Amino acid sequence: MTKKNQHVVPHKDGWAVKGAGNAKATAIHPTQQSAITQARDIARNQGSEMLIHGTNGRIRERNTYGKDPYPPEG
């Protein structure tokens, strides 16, 4: 299984969870919160990142699960 960052993005039917580079959504949810829950579970299992997009499509939050290659100092 490859480690793909998981994106929570707006969708015409609600909110979608999409793996980075995938053309199709992994799942479509009626609420952003339910999409975030699934994306977080996938990212934790894969040790990847979860990126949450706002209604305008811009990234508003990101969380890293697993090893962070660039941890902050101090």
C-alpha cells in the first residue's frame, strides 16, 4: 500500500475524501466532519498527511500522522 496524503475537498454531493493524485474520490460524505473522520483514519493507517480544504478549495488545515521528516526544533 502506498502512502498517499488524504485530502478532504468540497464535492457537489457534500465532501469527498481523495487520495493525492487520484481522479476518483475514495468516499463522499454529507458533512465535512464525517469526511475528516474517515480521512484521519486512513492517514493514521498509512502514516501520511491529511489536508482539509475549505469551501473555496484552499487548504485550511493539515495534520501529519506517522514520521514527520522535518520536525520543528525546540
